[in-house]
Amino acid sequence: MACILQLETSTKQCSVALSIDGKCFHSRVLNSLGFSHSEKLHLFINEVLEEAGLKPKDINAVAVSKGPGSYTGLRIGVAAAKGLCYALDIPLIALNSLEIMIQPFDMKEYDFIIPMLDARRMEVYTALFDCQKNWKQETSAVVLTEATYLDIVGDKRCLLIGDGVLKFQELKPRINATYLEDTHYPNAFDMTAMAHTRYGNKSFESLAYFEPFYLKDFQVTPPKPRKD
């Protein structure tokens, strides 16, 4: 039996799932503007284990979203995952946030799927996948224009997902784009199939050297000057 604990904290949404032999039976998710990952993550872990009637010692691996995404969120998720793996002497699996995002979608009506996570200003973290969910363009930080991806997708049908899509819509993009009504975020539940495959292939990370995939350097916003 392969019992995998799955953690996703790369955006303002915090989620935890527990899968057994490639099927997810227990999960928790919270989408919060308050960014309460540090408060909720370990609570959610305890809840899914208790719901499943399992103890931490029953976990065979931990899968974590490695990024790109929020610097703070990624550090919280990866720190928790590495801590559990060290304590339990189990392997760590790392998955790309953008690839997690595309997992639940049926691509019969589309030629490409484009996940976009909000970065700063008119920039997004994005990648391009075909209708078989194969990588067509690697993860990158892109400053959006109305012609973004036009040279690659032409007039082919594209499904765009994620909170970065709102920026793209404002530019009136020239690609043949369809947008979801609701904002879609990466979710631990959707890590199940990929995590199970990586576990079977023994595609594990080095606990000593693994770091989140930040893609961009962390920037601190300077405090506003005081008005005395």
C-alpha cells in the first residue's frame, strides 16, 4: 500500500490531501486572503490522517508543490514536507504548481491549456501544455502582452486558468482563448495521479538539497514613511 500525504501551498489557497494507491479519499482546502497557511497546514494534516484512521508512521511519502508561486507559501509547504520526511525517514516528491493546476481538466474541446499564476504588475508565472497535457513550453515568468503565446498557438483553441488570467483578459489577447468563470488554483487533491507515478518510479528529491522553485528572487516591499 502506498499512502502519500500531499501538500499544496503555492498560492493563497492552502490544501492537504491523503491518497492511497493512487486514489484520494481525504482532503482539506482553504482559500484565504489572510494567507493562513502556517496556521492551517498542520491542522489539515492531522485532520486527514485522523479521518483516514491513520498515524504519521503510516505515511509512505510526502508530495509537495515546489512552485512557482508565493515565496511565503512555498517555504511553509516545503518546510513542513521536509520536516515530516526527516522525522519519518520517508521520501519527498516535488511537483510543479502549474502542472498540478491542469490535472482536473478534460481537454477534448481544446488544443492547449495555459495556466497562469499572478506575479507582480503585468507579470505571471506560466507554461504551455497540449491537449494531452504534455509540456510545450517550460515554466517561465512572463510580462504579458496582447500577443503572448500567439506565435506558438496561432488560432488553436486555448483554455486559460488561474488568477493571472485576469491580467491577460484586460489586454484583449489575440489568441483563441476560453476562460473559466471561477478562478482555479493548484489543489493537493489534483496531485494524486502524478504523486503516485513518481512514487512508483522512485522519483524522489534530496532532503538535504531540495529547495522550492521560486523562479524569481524574493522582494521585500519597503515600509511606507511615517507621517508624524
